[in-house]
Amino acid sequence: MPYADPYAVLGLSRAASAFDIKKAYFTAVRLHPPETDPAGFQRIRTAYDSLRTPEARAATDRSLIQPPPPFSAPRHLPPLDLSVHAEDCWLDARRETDLERTDFRADFRPIPDLSEDAI
């Protein structure tokens, strides 16, 4: 019998650790032993097999990806703040100047050689 979500079968969240998966499996097997509930045990075993190894868990997580819910705009948009704040002025002033620069080598030209041999 196919199932949609092995995490739901074992009663886990998607962020469960490997230890939590193993613990949930053994707890579920105690509740649905194969002798008394073979269908339930098979469902639990299939869910555990799909989450047991990291490779199988990654494949299962890829198959369970669902598209995001449709976008709905908020009912009341907050008013835009169009006023000028002092922090904005300071940020603009810092952006337009080089006061925080530490390397000024590009601003200087090489000193010409004024010795008589160079003339």
C-alpha cells in the first residue's frame, strides 16, 4: 500500500535525527507487531526503509517537496516612510567620501627622477 509521507507514518517531523527515526520505528513496531498487524508493520517498515540511510532519506525528501502555497498580498499594507532620517544622511556621506579608506597608494604619482643623469 503506497503512502504519502513516511515522516507522518512514524509520527516525526522533517527535522528528526537518525536516532529519533530509529526510536520512532521501534516504538511503532511495538505498537504494531508483525504477528498481529502485518499490514501496519509493512507500512512502518517501508517508511523506516525510506528514511534509514542518509541517501534514502535524501531521495525521500526530494520526492516529498511540495510547491509553496500561492501568494496572497497582505490586506493592509503599512504606509511608506518617506521622511529623511539622520542615519540616512550619515550613510550617504560615508558612501560619498573616502574617510574609511586605508590604502591611498593609488592617489600618488611616482616621484620623477630629477638627478642630472636622468636629464
